[in-house]
Amino acid sequence: MSWEIVIGLEVHTQLSTHTKIFSGASTTYGAEPNTQADAVSIALPGVLPVLNKGAVERAIKFGLAVGAHIAPRSVFARKNYFYPDLPKGYQISQFDLPVVGMGALTIQVEPLSGNAKPYEKVVRITRAHLEEDAGKSVHGASQGMTGVDLNRAGTPLLEIVSEPDMCSAAEAVAYAKALHTLVRWIGISDGNMQEGSFRCDVNVSVRKPGEPLGTRREIKNLNSFKYMQQAIDYEVQWQIDTIENGGKIHQATILFNPDTGETRAMRSKEDAHDYRYFPDPDLLPLDISEEWKESLRATLPELPEARRVRYVNELGLSAYDASNLTSSREMADYFDTCVNTVGVHAPSPQSSPASGRGGERENQSSILAKLCANWLTGELSAQLNRDGLDMAQCPVTAQQMSGMLARIVDNTLSNSGAKEVFRTLWAEGGEADAIIESKGLKQVSDSGAIEALADEIIAANADKVAEYRSGKDKLFGFFVGLAMKASKGKANPAQLNDVLKQKLAG
């Protein structure tokens, strides 16, 4: 029996303001419990909220980045419910008039299994509204007791709600990653998932093709893309098994246990009317002028999707490489610096191993772009992963990398020599030219020297030459290996190959 999976996400993004959304208390992470719980946060009698302009500006910038409608007037509402870490007994949020309306985000989906190819999809965004965070219950703070830390109470959040447009764990993870990249890219959030700055609630339901939407269950507070995939896969199978065994799905809020790989019910799921929303009488409606909106639009950088398109159309990169290079703004900026700087320090490259596609006539910017992309998505990314670093912590600057890449382009460095230079730059710093000189890594590109080397190898291996000329073409690698060994890896591989082919042809 075939089933359709229906998934929608609600993502709580902590905005990067220094103070809370309705007070001047600090939002710094890691402070001692309750040291940032001010009078407004703990709802002392007589206090009044004052809206943080910076939080509003960050919400508007997000809306502009996803092509959403920005409401000229929006309203804050009280969302009423009881929880020990919600001192007011209500949360200030937005209900029917959010600051950001309908928008969309284009995602690049990498299927998680099988031979399916990557594909692009547009996920609609229903709304994004401003709200304050609650505090935190600290279970086990004392034996048999739960403590309450109100430092987070009042922290500004932008809750981003998607339409139920996703139909697999792969699509949900791709959407969450794209959203995470975007909020960091435009500088409205640090996106630190370990510190709770980017938390995902995933609504999952299943149905038979053509039938109405099934009953959804909401997986709360996922702060890992890996756990999101595992939670969705488990929940989907659980719902299908339950229905096929004659059971019924009940709307509920559930949690995922990464230790067992299972979801479990937390409580029955509330509907909007259960929260008894009404406009907050202490806050005036929020008016957003066209002038304010356009002034914020002018501060937006080139967005990830626009940069991906530019990399493909103007630099000739593959969609896969363009997607990897725009996985973070730091990576994309690093790449742009490399492409622009390598061209200054190196002559126009020829179609060679440096171009990535020998024999093709490509313009200079395309060749340089492919060389830079190969190194950034290959050696550099692999080293970052091995050391557990992100791009912002990379010890090799774009200028240092450019200096090394320029020496590949002008044939000063072989690929193996470049890897040694890169390892030295990573561990010790310095400049590529000085490292090449000190380690004697300069590649031999003198045609006379390479021809003499080829003659020596051929003269010393007459029997293998005869076998090669009799049709054993695979022996060509034998001659290349001997020549590279004799040159201590310094011979220009492309030139060496050409010379050997000519001389072995007789």
C-alpha cells in the first residue's frame, strides 16, 4: 500500500539583538541562572513592555529575503497558557496579523538514499511572526526537583512557519538547512543550534494518495539536522504501521529520543482557540512604512540563491558545486576572494590539469573558478571536517589560499606539491611562495629538462618500450611513474605525459 508523507516546519530563530524583545535585559548566552531575568521578563506588577526596534528590523529583513509580503500594520497578541517557566501566564506573540506574510524559499534536495538525483524545490512560507521566548525548566537541578531559569524569558524569536509542502525527511532537512543558512547569511541570527538559537518543530502526517490530509503529530524542539531525519523517518513508519494495524492517529505533541531513535507522546496538541489569543493591550500596533522597508532592503547582501545562479551562469560551475559553495556566507565570500585574487597573481591559465577539464576552451574566469571550487569543496572542506571547525574558524585566509592557487595556475606547483603547501599553511601559516622556496617544491616545467628525463627513462627500459609499442598501452603509467620518481615528483605532469607519448610513439 502506497502512502504520501506530508511535512511542515515551524522554526524558532533567536534574533541577534543584544537585548530582549520587550526590555533592555541582556540576551548573552551562558549567564548564571536568573541573572538576566529583569522586571519585565518575570512580569512584576506595573511593568510595561517596550518593543525592540532591532528585532523588528531583523524580521523585516527575513521577509524581504524570502520575497514575502511585509504587513504595513501588524499586531501583538497574548497567547495564554500555563507552564512553570512562563511567569506571566501568557506569551506575547502574533496571531492573525504577523509582520511577515506569504513568501517562499528555494531548496536543493539531496536524496538520502538510492540513486535518485539531486533536485530543486520551492517551499512556501506561510508566515513569520515575532514573539518572546519562555524560560527554561532545569530538571534534576536538585534531587527530585526541577529548577526554573528565566534568563531566556523575553529573548526575541522569529517563528517561521512553512506550508506542508515537504514529502520526505530529505526535503525537510534540506529546507531546514537552507533556512539556517539564510538567517545566518543576512545576519539576523547566529543560528547556534547547540545554544537553542535555531529550533525546529516538525509536523508530520501520512495519507493515501488523493485523500485529505491526515492527522498530524508535532515533533518538538529538534536542534540537529541528523536527529530531524531520524525522527521523521521513525514517526512516518510509526504512523503507517498504526493505521495499517487498525489504529487511529491522534493529534499530539511528541518528543524524539536520540538514544532510542524513537518518538514518544508528550501531550495532546492544542489548537489556536485553546490559547485564547487577544491583542496585547500594552503594545500599540506596529506600523511599517515603505521607506523603512526599502532602507532595510538596501542593506541586504547578495542572497544565496542569487549567488548560486551567478556561479552557474557566469562562472560555469556545476549546480552541485554552486550549492556547496553557498552553504555559508563565509564560504561564498572566501570563494569570491580567491577567484578575484588568483587572477591578479597568476597569468591567464591554459586548458590544463588546473582547469579541471583538459582540452576544453574555457574563459579565464571559468577555469579559475573551477580550480578554486575544487580546492574549497575538496581539501579545505575535508580539513575543516577533520579538525571540527567551521568556515569562520579556518586558519588559512583567502589571500593565503589564493597565493597557493596562483602557483598552480602558472605551473610552479604540481598537485602533490600544492597539497604539501596547503598542509604547511594550515599548520604553520606563512606565504605560499616562501614555503615553495624553503621546501624545494617548484615544479620542473622546462621542456629541455623534461625531454632529457624522458629519454633517460626510455633508454633504461628498452624491453618495456618494445612491449608498449606492441600494443600494451597500460604500460604508459609505468613510464610516468618512473619519470615522476626520478624527478622527485617535481616534473610538470601534463608536459611529461605529452613528451612521453611523443617519444614512445617512436
